[in-house]
Amino acid sequence: MVIWMKLFIWIQQWAFLGEGEYAGKICRLQPEIGAVILEESGKPEDRVETALKCLPHYDPAGSWSVDSTASFRYWKIRDYAYAYRSKLATPSIVAEQFISAMEGFANKKPPTPLLISFDAEDVRKQAAASTQRFEQGNPLSTLDGIFMAIKDDIDCYHHPSKGATTWMHEVRPVEKDAVCVSRLRSCGVILVGKANMHELGLGTTGNNPNHGTTRNPHAPERYTGGSSSGPAAIVASGLCPAALGTDGGGSVRIPSSLCGVVGLKTTYGRTDMRGSIYAGTVEIIGPIASTVEDVMLVYAAILGSSPADSICLKPSLPYVPDLSSHECSHVLGLLRLGKYTQWFNDVFSTEISATCENVLNRLSETHGCKMVEIVVPELQEMRMAHVVSIGSESTSSLTPDCEDGKGVKLTLDTRTNLALFRSFTASDYIAAQRLRRRLMYYHMEIFKKVDVIVTPTTGMTAPVIPPEALKFGETDLQVTGNLMRFVIPANLLGLPAISVPVGYDKQGLPIGLQIIGRPWCEASILRLAAAVEGLCDKHKKRPVSFYDILKGN
């Protein structure tokens, strides 16, 4: 009886999720300047159309120019929508181009597996329905007919969710779409299948001996980054304007950076995680897209807290920046950018820090953004708290599924990681949450002085794939450390963050800049990311592996 009384008192006194260690309960913020509210309780398609009105003017003539001297650019969602409305293309025609490209990937040397589950007839069926809606003049939204891939740890009915294992679907059948996927489907999105990933998301490279390792579209001999390897690669290859990934330790931002696309990690609790294989206190579902505006449109579609998060986290209203307003440049000039120089320069190659530094200088010169030197304390302790948190939660979530000998079917690097995670005790986890609380306080003090924190997204560009790792997997802690150098704060503390491409190293490999925002302030980081993109877009390089499925060339 005494033990139960002590346990009851401990539960009453302990700060659980949503209470002290998370951004939402510590910091209640004023509405963001120059931004528009998205009605969380409204229809996803209505939110998308609201976000669409916030984008800069669209010029079809400029977008569809045949100028061969123009720099490379990806087709945007608005390009697809214009093509469909103007009868320059139909979703069914694009579907055939997509299916043909996927067949080409299947025969590619070396193998480049983008999708774990793909049903060509289902894609044709969705495309035919979308084509009919356009013919009748009633598309569901701007996202109608847009092709998107879904990471293999997010449910997308009727595809199995394997988490890139060989067996997860046997113990966890998919009966319906994840909530975020359902919202996309209601907007008319064509869901092409389940994208490849690092097994169970427990790796940063995207290596997968089970289904084959997805290769970087800019350099096929190199990794994409992970764990959302397939979503980032399929976007970078031009096959989909956008995709959904998950991010528990940089898993959206790392591959986005290495593949030269845009990846958004929202504030913890901003998107509903129901229907993902596991959702602890550090993971979110987030969009990867070829441009900031496309990330914005997909974000508008999928946002909306779960009922539990709405109660315990009390999210602030979701906003998107009004990029169409004449006040946009003025609002940009008000932003204070926090930079911890010692951390910023802690990279494997100085090309990364130099490229990111150059972009920040141009932001100051062009838009008047103010750079503020800051100190982010206890970085090493933060990394330890994160690995204990995500490791403990992953083990707790996956242990029931790994019974009856299933665990031995995992790859060696996954088993090694899980063995480490099982060594963490309950006391370790509690200590990590106490540290999390302190780190949250430090960051809220920093955000009194700045609006965002800027860093490189990764400490290295895409690493080479060792040939022997293709069959057996690998555990390279140095590579992991370099790739995760800057991503941890957003996951551990639930902060929003975005990776936007800013250039290339001497080998032509993409470099990303990370922007970390205040809790619930997605609009601020999207606004700054759009400005960064505007400064860097003219220097974008066409990936070695690229398909134009809209024009078919």
C-alpha cells in the first residue's frame, strides 16, 4: 500500500508530456506578424486554398518558358495545377509517365529502389478519378492530381506498412489511412505508394539491405541520408513534387539537405501522428518538397493536432506567412537570426559553414535581417538526452512487435541500436526528461533575444556508400554524428525547423541551411526559408537522376 501511495504522489508531482519540457506549455506567443490563420478545425482542402492565396503571384508564361539557357528548376504544385486546368496535361497522362519512370528505376544499374510498395493500377485509378474531376471543372483543391509518396512507417491503405522491415506488416495490418494521409486524400492527392527508408527509422544514412538502398539523385554512389531516404529521393528525382516523411532525429531534414530539397519538421503536436508505426515524444510527420511554397501547401493540408495533443499541449493557432503581401519584405527585416558561431562552424567540411555563412550575409544585405550571436549550452548533454528519449520510446513501442523471434529478422545495425536502447533504465529516461526541461528553459531565454536559430542542416554532405554495406548494413558513428550535429534541439524540445538548400560543395553535393523557430511559429521559418530560396534558386543544379513527368522528357 505504501508503494502505491508513493507512486501516486510521484505521478502527481512529475512533469509529464506537455507540462514543462515542451515548448507549447512554456511559451504562449503573440500572433505572428504578416501571417494568415489556417482553420485547424476546417477542411484540409479549404486550408490549402487559404495557403495558396498567401503565395506570390504565379506567372504561367515564365514557368512554362522554353528558354534553354534558364537555370534548372523543379515543377511546382502550381505548375501541375495550371497544366491540368489548361489541358496541357492530365493526371492520367502524368500517371503513365510516372509508371514508366518507376519501371525504369526497377531496371536501373545500380539498383535505386524508391518505393517499397507500388501498385500501378491503383495509381491509374486515382489519376483517372482526378482527370474526371478536372474535366467536370470541380477539382477538390490545388493538390488534386498531385503525386505524393508516403514513407513506409505511415499508414496508406491498401499498402502494407513494413517500416522497411521484411515482416512488420504481418503483425501490424493496415486497416485505414493515417490521419495525415487521409487529409491529403481528401484534397485529391494521388498517393503513389510507400517510400523506402532506413529500417524502422533507426539510422541516418538510408541504408536498407532488406529492400535495397535508395541512392542520392545527385550522386548515385552516395547515400540520400535518412531515415526518410525514399521520400527525399523521389522528390529530388522529379517524380513527385512532394512526399511525407517522419522526423524523430532529423529524419526529414537530413535527407532533404543531402538531396537538395526542402524538409519541414513542425512543432511537436502540430500534426496528428495517429497511423504511424510509432510516435513517441520526439517524432512528427512532416512534408518534403522541391520548393518552400510546395511544403507550405502540403503543411496546410496535413496540419491538425490529435485530440489528446489539443488538450495537453494547447497548440497556438496555425499560421502561414503571407508571401503575397507588400509587407513581406518589411516583416523579413524585423527578424533576428541567432547564430552560435562555435557550433555553426563544427562541421566536417568548411565548405558547408562557408556556404551557409554566405547566405546569411546576403539575407542581411538584401532584407535587413539582423544577426545576433548566441550561445546554446549543454549541446553534448542535449544529444545524450535525445538518444535516451528516442531510444527508450522506440524500444517500448517496438518490443511487442518483435516477439516470437521477429527481432532476429532485423538487420544487424538495427539490432545493434535496439540492444543499446534496451540498456537504458527507467532512471536514465527520467533523468533525460529532467534535462529536457532545463534545456527548454535555456532555449526560451534565447528566443527572448532572437526569432530563429540558424545552423547548417548537417555537418557533412552525402557520404559514399561502402559496397559491403549494401548487403549487410553498417554502423558508422562518425557519419551519424556528423549528420545529426545540428538537428537534435528541434526533436528533443519539440521546436519547428526547416531545411532549405543553399548551394553545393566542390563535388556538386547539396548543402542545406536549417532554420529553427519558436514553438508554434512555423510561419516565421517558412517566411525566412522562402527568402533564402529566392537568393539561391538561380544556382540550382539538375540532379544526375532526374525525370520530367509533367512534360515527359
